[in-house]
Amino acid sequence: MSDIQDRIGIQPAVQDELELRDKAMSGDLVLSISPTTVAPSPTSAAWTRNVVIELQTAAGEKHSWYSADLSVSIADTSTAGTASITDTTPAMVNGRCVVVVSGDAQDWLNTETDTLTVNNQTVLGKTVTGGTSVETFTT
């Protein structure tokens, strides 16, 4: 890591930004996916939910300097409904991305699920582990 925080005359915001980039270059990169699970009641109405994906440090600091496309996919176990997303390569801007998951107006029964999968990403030549956000309809 650099000694930027010890340099006189560099604005605190710039020091913070450079410190975050130092952390990223050393491999302190985590994809935060929220919510990881959600359990609404079964429904026959159309529905949507937002999944927030952020590139962070292990301590939860957002890498606001980072912008790139992610790679995501959607799947479901519904016998009648279909879960969907509008883009399988949504843009992460300033370290943050929101993916809207939608379900059509069909019967979403007890224990049926939809799963948004965020694939592993490569950032600064390092593999950042992806993850999932799972919605399970539960009575």
C-alpha cells in the first residue's frame, strides 16, 4: 500500500480514493449481493424485486471508482410462472448495480423459487467470487 495518507497537501477525499484503489490492487475485492434471500407469500400477481450488487472491500467500503458490466442470469422452479431480468450484462457504475427481477402474473406456489446468479467477475486481473439472491415463496 502507498503512504498517501501521510502526504501533506492531498485532500482527504483524494486520499480515501487512493487508499481504496490500493486495497483493490492488493485483492481486497468482494461482491456484496443484497438481499441474499427473501421469502414472500405465494401469489398469482405479477411481482418485481430489486437486487443490489456492490463491489466492496472485506470491511464493506464501496469501490466507488469501479465501473464495468457484470454477468448475471436468472432461473426459477415455478410450474406456471417465469422469472426474468431485462439484461444479462447490467452495468455496475461507481461500484453499484441494481438488477430488477420480475415474475409474471401466474401462480407462484409455496416453495417455488427464483434465483438471480451473479457470476464471478474479473477485476484488476483478480477473480471476485459471485453469488446468488434467492426468492422462495413461502406460506
